[in-house]
Amino acid sequence: MDHGLCKTHEAYGLDCDDFERLRARAGDACEICRTPAVEDPRWPCLHIDHDKHGVRGLLDSDCNTRLGRCEATGRRHEKFVLDDRQRAYLANPFWKLPESLLSAQRKADHAARKAAALAELALATSNYQPSNRPVPDEYRPLVEAALELGVRQSQIVKATPLSLAWVQKVAFACRSHG
């Protein structure tokens, strides 16, 4: 299935079928304000519940940002109070629907792939001494693969002798070309 968004949804544990069910549920529009996808060049934004590690739904970039601010302020700031549409959306997240729930096995498999990618990168870079030597190009695909699986930049830096600046440069290049 070619919708050009696989790296994005796979990073959050959704396969292409899950993503297509999510798009069908959204009707190719923001699930809160119903802005059609064609009117927002940054659509779709996967709305992630970072506490429960699940995809809540598809939003336009404005609703995703607004909802994120509501959550970040703990719903205390009057400018970021949830309205009825937002509350209704939050009460019915995509990851709670039976057909879209990731099985425990799929979650475990994804976590194992992330751990394996990080371990492979740590092993490959174990002999690298960064003292004023450029980072060999052979590490770039390993870092890209780990990032695409959702390994955090800080995890890569902690597990390898690679600098945060270099890992960030690779991450930026991935986003620019991906």
C-alpha cells in the first residue's frame, strides 16, 4: 500500500492496514474540526497519546497543536480549555477500538526491533573513537534505521560514542528526504 506515510505511522506501531482504517474513520478530515485534508498541506497529523503509547486519531496541524497545549498545561489555562468537540474526540481514541488495537505480540515485536537496532548500532560503533575524527559514513544507515523505528536520539547517544550533534544532523536529513 503506497500512501507515502509509512515511516510516520510505523514509528508508532501501526501497519498500513491500521493506518488505512484510521484514515477511513477520519474520513480524510480532521477528527475535531472536520477540516478536509486537501485544505491542510501538513495533514495528516497522527495524534499520539504519549502516556499510553497509542495513536488517538488524525487531526489537522492546528487541532493537534491546540490539543497538545491543553494537555501540556494540564487544562489549567483558560486559553486552552477543552471544548465539547475535543472532549468527544478524546473519549473515543482510535487505539481503543478493537479492530485497531495493537496486539501485545506486535508491541513486543516492535520493541524488540528497536532494541535490536540500537544494539546493532552500539556494536558497530564500539571501536569508534571520536577524538577529532569524522564519523564514518557506514554508521549513517544504522542510525537512520534506528530513528525510523522510533529509537530516540538521546538513546542513541547514550548507547554509542556518537555525538548528539551528529545524530541530530542525521535525523534532520531523514526528515528532509523522507
